[in-house]
Amino acid sequence: MTPVVALVGRPNVGKSTLFNRLTRTRDALVANLPGLTRDRRYGPASLEGRAILLVDTGGIAEQEAGVDVEAEAQSWRAVHEADLVLFLVDLRAGRTGADEALAQRLRALNKPVLLVANKMDGVAVDAAIGEFHRFGLGAPVAISATQGRGLSALSTALAECLPQPEPPPEAEAEAETGVRIAIIGRPNVGKSTLVNRMLGEERVVVFDQPGTTRDSVYVPFERHGKRYVLIDTAGVRRRGKVHETVEKFSIVKTLQAIDDADVVVLLVDGTEDLVDQDLHLLGTVLEAGRAVVIAVNKWDGLALEQRDRIRSELDRRLRFIDFARIHFISALHGSGVGLLYDSIDEAQRSATRKLQTHKLTNLLQAAILQHPPPTVAGRRIKLRYAHAGGQNPPVIVVHGNQVDALPDSYKRYLEKYFRRQLHLLGTPVRIELRSGDNPYAGRRNKLTPRQQRRRKRLIKHVKGR
């Protein structure tokens, strides 16, 4: 089993920077601001040829109230589930009371702890590192997570602290990643609550304050023998309301999560009207070509007339995405949440379905018979055949002549016709038009220049005999 290593420490000591350095990714947000990380983040790393599962945590500063209390609870959960704890301290700031309190709690856990002194750049290391020996956690390892200095010594120390690996079974197969599900929406619509409900545990921080989640959190899990990865994202507000630099970073992470997902669940607040920002997020998902499921949250607390009004509003404003399933749920109480998986699996199957050329061509001819393309300058646009051009989203390439003049309304007609006949639900369908003759027709009559010269020499030789 892969050992779990948790990164802990007070805020702004460089835990996320070290996480990115060891995992060789940019998955964790990094900025010169304390309290940026609030949820546990997992990432694979390899040290001295040894695979580990690294956990980035929020800063522990013994807060008495607010969202930071929940973030610290997440950090301590990571400590308890870890096989080894990397306790990070700041060489530049020196030993602090928060460091001493944290060291005392870690010693009481009777768990392997490796003390790591970060930010060694521009510091007299031998003089600064001595005061941390008083923690009773062994000799500190001095590093610079930003510059990558001291990581070799850290890898060696980690390898010595970790338990010896067990030989893996011969028949053990590599674990699949699973269907990636991104939960997106405006701030405070209940995304983290929905993630916790789907997982069945308090996995991410939930707090009655917009903007609690600042980073995209990837959580792998298994349900009924099928693997999934839930992505809890930061809420995206209108650009005019985004002032904090951290929130701008979070929006970028949310957009990256949409690109990385297989299926996107757009969560909207049932107690409010559908706003332009919801439609903007939906448009972003469609531009990325991702399968989508729409979930209306906080449904159990609405009166009957409110429900009727919301349904009417959805029918009016979401006509352009009539292929997406809509669910009315309560993330807090769990009603309707289990039904989301059927629509998620359906959308994922549709987005990755293999389409056969002969079937697409037959459907194209049937669509033309039902509604022929318009004429241009007295000539009718001819669409000859179609084939698959990609998956997630399904891309259907249509060949013909004068396709540049085909109006967008006819393209939308073809999209809806293919989607309806192929039963592609929950995913957009893209139509690509290409002009020119069939590349497979008449190929045997075309000779290369070299073949033509050989043919002429052969004819000349035959005639001279």
C-alpha cells in the first residue's frame, strides 16, 4: 500500500509550494498570503524511487472561530490518516509559539514526524536551525521549496522514516482514474455540501460564507464498483465583483477543472432566480465541450408556487440546452442526490460513445430527405457523407460542397437530428463541415510523378519491341 505523507504547519510556511515541488505539478494554489489552503489535497509523488501519496493541508494556527476552525479540523484529519507527518517551519521567522504548540500536539500523537525547516535562502542556516532542536522531533532538514534546494536530503530522510514497502501482488492492475465530475456554480450555492453528501463524509470545508472554497479539490472514491473523482471548485462570481487576487486564482482553477472533467454538474440555487452568471457558467461548459448535468439545490425548502416559478424559468431560459438532465435536490438533506449518478453515467457514456461511419452517413442522408439544405446562387448545397471526428464531445465531420455557405440554422438542425437519432443525452454535439470530393474516390487512377515516368518508359519499351 502506498504510504500517506501529510504536510502540516502554521499558515504561510510553504506547504503548498513544497507539495507542488514534490508532486511536480501546479495543483495547489500558491501566493504570499496566509490561510490560502483550506481543504486537504492529495497528490502522488516519487522520492528515492519510492511512491508516496502526499497530502497538502491548511495552516494550523489554533483559531477560535470562523472558517479557519473547519480548515484546521481538515488538517488534523489528514494527520491522523497519515503514515508520516512532515512538520514545516519557517527558518526566516524563527521559532514561534504556534510552532511550539503544534509540535507538542504532534509529539502526543505518537506518530512518525519529520521536521522540515523551509525558506533557507538568505539565512545563516546553522545558526537559525538550532532553535528548532528544542521541539524534540529530531534534527530538522533545511530546504528551500521555492528554489528546490535541500530536496535530496529531504528524500533521503523521508525514505528512512517510511515503513518498508510490501511487494505488490503479481496480478495487481493499475487503478483507473475514474469518471471525473466537476461541481461548479456561483458562491454559496452548496457545492461543498453536495460533495460531502455524495462522498458520505465531511471531506471539504463547509461554512455559511461565500468563497469558502478557494482551490479545486480532487477527491477519488468508488460507488457500486465504479470509480469516480469528484472535483469541488471555487464559486465563480461576475468579473466586476472579483476583487481579491486569491479569488482570481480560484476562478482560473475552476476553469481548469471544467477542462479536466468528463462531466460537469452545474449547481444553481433554488431559492434564487436563474441569473446571468449561471448561464455564463453553462456557456463556458458548452464551449469546453463537456457533458453537463444541472442540479437545482435547496429544493426541499421551497413552497409549491416557488417550485412552479423555478420550473417555468428553467424551461424558458434553458431551451438551448434541452439535452441536459435537470435534477431538483437538497444537498443538505440528501434528497435526490443519488439520482445524479444515473444522469452522470448517461452523459459520460454519450460523450465517449464510438460512432460508426456508415451509420452516420445513413443518418445524414435521412436528415437531408426530411429537410434538404438550402440553395446558394441557384445551386443546392450537397452533403455527401459523414464520419466521427472525436469524442468528449462527439464530433461529426460532414463532407460536401459549398459547405461554407451552409447557414448556422441548418447546422443546429443537424446537431439535434444526430443527437435525437443516436440518443446522445447530456453532451453537446459538434458538427464540422469540410468541402472537397471524397478522398477515397478515384484513388486508383491517380499516379505519382515517379509512377507516371515508369509508366511512360514501360510503354516506350513495349512499342520498341
